[in-house]
Amino acid sequence: MIGRRMPSCCRGGRGYARRRRQEAFDSGATMVEFALILPILLLLVVGIIQFGIAYNVQISLTGAAREGARVMAIQNDSVAAQTATINAASLDPAPAVVVDPAPCERGEEVTVTATRAVEISVPFFFGNPTVNIEGVGVMRCGG
């Protein structure tokens, strides 16, 4: 390789040492930026997980309330409707269930509401508030 000069990055010298110091400084700046952004990213990820948990409970309650409304519409028994709602929810603790109207006349609509408190636990943020989540099922009585 006679006649070809090596690139300046490989020859060494003052320029090479200056570039190495600049790379070390850039690496330190990157670490500081990462340390500043990491808590925000972790908070965002934990918030997304908590939202998913709460949404899952809401979907379970809505399906359970729909099942309770179906039992009430067919059997016209509010106790059986409450039991069906609690069994369909399969949540611990069991949700509170309200059946309205309790004696269901043929042709009118019955509404079953299942409510449960869910604790939103995001570390170091808001002090873990409790949110009431509700699922509603409505069906026409009498089959």
C-alpha cells in the first residue's frame, strides 16, 4: 500500500486523542440523559399495565352483568341473577350486584349492574387511588 495514506482516525496523534476524549464525553452525556428519562419510561410502562388490569376487570364485569340480566330475563329470579353475575365475574373480591327492577314484567327491560373497586397502584405516584369500575347488562324480560 505504498502511496496511500491511512485515515486520520487510525494514525494517532493529537486529533486522535481529542476524538477519543469527545467520545468518552458523549458516552457520559448519554448515560445522564438515560438516567433522566428512565423514571418517566418506567412510570409509563407501569401505567399501561395498570390500565390493562382495570380494563380487564371492566370487561369481566360487563360480561357478568350481561349473564345476570339473561338469567333474570328468563327465570325472573333476582337472587339467581345475582348469583349468576357473581359466578360469571370470577373476581376476588366479588362485585356488588344490583338488579333493577327486581320483579320483572314481560316486555320491560331489566338492568343488572355489577360494581367493583380496583386499586390503581403506580409506585411513587398518586398514593394508589381506588377506582369504582362498573359493568351493565340490559335485557328484555319474558324471553
